[in-house]
Amino acid sequence: MKHRMVFCLSLLIFLLFGPLCYGGPPETGIDTQVVRILATKKSGYYHKPWKSPNFDYVAASGFFFEDEENFPNKKGLILTNAHAVALAQSIKVSNGREKRRYEVKQLGICNSADFAVLQMEPQELEAYESRNGKIVPLALGDSDKLRVGDKVLGWGYPLGGERISKSEEGEISRIEVNRYSYSKEYWLMVQASLQQNRGNSGGPVLENGKVVGIAFQGVSASDRINYFIPINLVRSLMPLLDKQELIPRWQFEAQPMFPPLKDYYKLKPNQGGVLINYIIPDGGPEKFGLRANDILLEIDGHEIDNYGDIFFEPLGQKIYFEEILHRKRVGDPLTVKVLRKGRIKEIKGKVTYGLPMLVPKIFTQANYFIYGGIGFVELTYNCIQNLGRSGRAFREKYLEEFPERPYQKIVIISEIFPEYGLVETSLYLERVEKIDGKKVLNIKQLYDTIQSLKKKGKKKVLLELPGNIQLPLDLEKADELDNEIKKKYGILYMKTAGGFSK
């Protein structure tokens, strides 16, 4: 009888106060609107892509939002960083209230501007809301209204704990176009003095209760210099998640003007502009009408100063002129004024497509093939990182260089297998400049050339490397040799599965 009374009393306490004992009643709040992202990601060998990848565990932050225009009738949408979930084999989310982890799927990713859209499956969302209360997505603000000196705060799940953390309110110190560390591309970013670390990546940055940005990178030498992606940039790119080829990616080199240079080009002392000293032949800028040695004076009615800055009214400050391009899409109208051979010329047209970089950062599988006992790889930023010390020479030679021709890429020899018959191979782990006396454009062209020469009955060809170094390739014995290598080293694919990407 005594045990029954204890049981009844326990049941009564649970019914009356149970929800409070287990973290409070299911009432939504910031600790359920902001979630912890837990992803298991592929970590590939970009310098030797034929090897099986490792897997990394990544923890970041994200938050619920809604977007009826781009994702109509979809609930459980979550914004986070692309670098947190790119190449993820599994993505789960949790919060600081409970230990359960909920499955989410990826709806879209923009690696260029480092953001991704996830969705909690309907059944998972139902379970989440039954435990945490109905989710009220965070409202998105207007990041163009931010000004230097404004106060913002951030929420997220920093490394070192599983509970949600509020950053001490920080001050915006800079708004500028700069390079994103993940994609290596230039976009608008905002610097703020927030106390955050890597686990905060993907978390919301708020002003007056509205999201004005997504935390994404910091400065390792300082614990109070952090950057966030302006939410307006995310919103403008959201419609392009499935057609990112419409994002203009013009490659050009613009040089600031200084008095002797202005005098040489006969600019007036009070006349601004920047010198376009390199554009890729047949690339986007050239197709639009720009030429090397043009001095860019105006873009869409904005006067450009000697450092490339314009006064941009939406931001209320000076910003690099490229921000005008970033807010356009391929096919949008564009007007520029240039000084060409001493005469001012107005060019009106539509924004054209860009071309790939000479050494890009990639976010998918690498381009490679193994042939005749030699492993050929297209050089990427990822590959240089994997190579470590031995990648320094490639970094210095090619990383900041522009292509000389459209779709030009650097092809390197990453490995010469012992079966090839060469004992000391380090001298030959270099760029492949020519095959059979012809310049190598990219890995697809190299592969197609080898196949074509073999079909024509050629038995041996020479590869030419920097410094006039020659390396023979035996086309007659290649198949037999490669079959041996494939079996011996357990290689699944002797070339990029699904074909080479551009």
C-alpha cells in the first residue's frame, strides 16, 4: 500500500510539474530557433583523388527561417554555412534543451558565398515541435541599413559545450568587399567585435531582434574580430541556388592609379578611375566590351576613384566598385565608361558569363586520371593544401595567375607508380606543359589527346615538363600496366567518375 501511494504521488507530481522538471514547458525561444549542426563529411585526397576518402566530424550552428518566395509551403528551413555541410554524408541538428538529434536534408548550397539551406523532414519537425514548442522562424532584417558603429549580437553553439551561447554585444567596425576564406571569392562582408569561435559558424547575427547576417569566419590572431555574411547577399543569391551559372564571375586585374600613371594616360588630376591591366581573352569582360589598358571611370553612373571605390548609397559609404557586379545577374543591363586611347567611351550591354579560374577552389570531386602508370590531377587550391610543403612551389607559381586562354587549367603529375619503372620520381611531379609537342589546355584535353593518339596507332609519346624535362608515355603497354595498378592498389576508378567537370 505504501509503494502504491509513492507511485501515485510521483505520477501526480509528473503530471503537474513534469514539463518543468524536464527543461520547462514546450515553449519556443531562441534556444530552439538556433540549432547545433552536426555533420559527417568526406575529406578527400585532392592531390591523389583515386584514394578512398577519410571522414571528418564538423560541429557548427544554424537557425530556422522561412522563405515563401523561393521555398513555398516548406517548413523546417534552416540556414547555415556551406563550409559546415558541403560534401556531408550525414547532417543532424540538436539544441541545448535536449540530447536528441534530428535528421535534416540539404535543399541547396552556395559555396561561393558560403551559405546553405537545410530542411528538417516533416516527421522530424513534428517530433521537434512536440518537445520544444511550435517553431517561430527568425525574422530576416535588412543588412544594407547596417552602419559602422551599430551594435549586433550573435547566437550559436561555440566549441567547448553543447548549450546555446549568446555573444557579448559587439560593434560593427568595417563593411567591405573582401575574400571569403572558404570559397576564395570576393563578396561583401561585415566585421564586428563579437566573442565567437568556429562552432558559431552558421549562427545568426541579430540587430533589434532580426537576422542581419550569418557568422562565418574570424581572425585566428584575435578573439574579437569576426565576420558575418550580410543577409541581403544571401537573399539575393537564394533564387540562384539551382542556376549558379548566372552569378557573374568576371576575372580581371584592376590597378590603382597614381600621379605618374595618371600623367602617362593623360588623366586630369581630379579625374578618378582604375586601370584594367589584364582580362582573359574571350572572357566575360572582353565579351561585354572591355579591353586591357582601359581605364574604368564609371560603373552604372557611379564614379570610380583612384583606388576602385565608389560611393554606394544603399550602404551609405564607399565600397569597391565590384559590388555593383555582385548585385547583378548574367543578362542584367550594365553601363560603364572607360578611357580608351585618350577618348572616353560609354559601353552599354548585358552582364556576360564569366570563366573558371586557373587554379580554382573546388567543392566536389577532383578531376584526375591514371594512365600508363602516371597519376594526372588538375591543380586546385584544395590540391595545393593537401600537398603541404611540396605545394608551395605551385602556390607561388600559379595560385594568383590568370588563364591565358578560356578554360585553361594546370595539370600536374601527382604520382608515378612503381610499376612505371622510375625509382626517383620527385623531379617529375610537376606541371604537364606539352604532349606530343602541343600545349596542354586542361585535363580533359590531355586525356582526349592521349586517346586520340592511341587510336591513330601511336605507340609512345613525350610529356614535356618545366625546364625541358621529358617523360615518355607508353601507349602500347598502358592498358596492361593500369590493370595491374588497379588490382594491386584497390583503385575503384582510374578517372573521375561521371566525367571531368569544367
